[in-house]
Amino acid sequence: MDRDRSSRYLQAMGVQVWRRRGEENGTGECAEASGLAGSLMAGDPALCPTEVASEPPTRETTEAVPSDTPAAMGWEQLHGAVTSCRACELCETRTQTVFGVGNRGADLMIIGEAPGADEDRQGEPFVGRAGQLLNLMLQAIGLKREQVYIANILKCRPPGNRDPRPQEAQRCEPYLMRQIALVRPRVLLSVGRISAQNLLRTVAPIGRLRGCWHEFGPDRTPLMVTYHPAYLLRSPDQKSRAWQDLLQVARRLRDRAGN
Ligand code: SF4
């Protein structure tokens, strides 16, 4: 992606873009980007020392599974199962389920927390202001929203946007695990504390989880944690850190595309 276009998206995100001295004629590059790119040239950072509380969820079992369980379902059957799901109390208060959206063969899969009010109304994850910021973040690394697959830990909105309860996340998990198994992404991007803690089975704070690589599932899919766009809207000073995480994702996608 050309630097000017990336810089425009970064400015739209609210990430300060600096020009190198002597490069104010439009040929300079973003200081945030160039600094990190330089550090990445020395190799990816080590895997995060995640505090794992229990075994991470597996993407799918190798044992024979009944055809009516999510692990055995194709896309349409899975979608139907989610739409009619009443496995936790959130079915009582949802407007509709929010299954997931995007390219079902995507290299990058983004996993958020749970639907908010806008998502509950529209039936699509990451819409509204947070969704617009996510779109800008993707565009800044040269990706369109339609090129990635986006899903949440929960498919139904918790009332009042409260945090998902452990039992709700547990009940909903088979759907997400099947989505990951069907997409088979090259890279996973976990956005927000709830997403990261559930996927990685940890209670570590997001500040300790972001910025380095984790591995997910039996395929050891590279997983990066970053801040949720809704949090970035409230804490714009953290946007440069999110940008650093995204740059690592972009580089890993490029590397893996070459394999
Ligand atoms: S949140 Fe998940 S488990 Fe609960 S009712 Fe919705 S789809 Fe079912």
C-alpha cells in the first residue's frame, strides 16, 4: 500500500503522522510506521508469556462428532443453529443473533467481544462508530472489510453492554470454534480484553497480552491481541499502540502469503 494513502487512513484514525525532516514534500513516511517496521526487520518479537489458566480451546476435535453439533456443521447449518439458539439467557433479550460477516476464506479473522446496540439492531458485528474505526484500521494496512472475516465471542447482545458472563461465553464457544475451523485463517486478531481472555484462557490484562504473538488451537495459528476500537474511541492515546499491533499483523500476513 502506498504511504500517502496509509498516512491518510492513519490521520483519519487519529494516529499522529510525522514526516521525517527533509521529507515534507510528500515522500516521507509515517514515523510510527517506519520505526516499527525497522524493529520488525530484526525479526518478530518472541511469543507472549501468556498466563494460561487452562488449556486453550481447540478449534475442532479429531474424534467423530454427532452431525447436530457445531463441530460437524457447514456454514449454512451453523448459521441456522445460531439463529435459533436458546442455549443461554441472552436469547431472551436479543433483537437478533449476530453471526459473523465477511470473507469465509479470509487470511485474517477478527474476533471481538459481543454485539452492542448497533450490532443487535443491524445483525452485523462491528458497525457504528467502533466499526468505522475498525474499517479505517484495516484500510491503513491495505485491507478492506470485505476481505476479512469478523465474528464475536458471543452471538447475542448482553443487556446494557455488560461483560459476557463465563457461562454465556462457554455456551457460545462451539459456534466460534467452528467458524474459525471453517475459515482456517492464517492470522487471528483478537480485539479487546474479553475476546483475548476468552480465547487465550487467561485473566492477564490486555496490556500484557497485546504487542506479541500468541498461538491458537492445534494449528498454532498466530494470534495478535489489540485494543477494541470502542476503547480506542474513549482512549485515543492508545491508538498508536493499536497501530503497532496492526503492523505486526500486516507483516505476518505478508510472510505467510509467501509460504
Ligand atoms: S449468546 Fe450464544 S449461546 Fe447464548 S443464546 Fe446467543 S447464540 Fe446461543
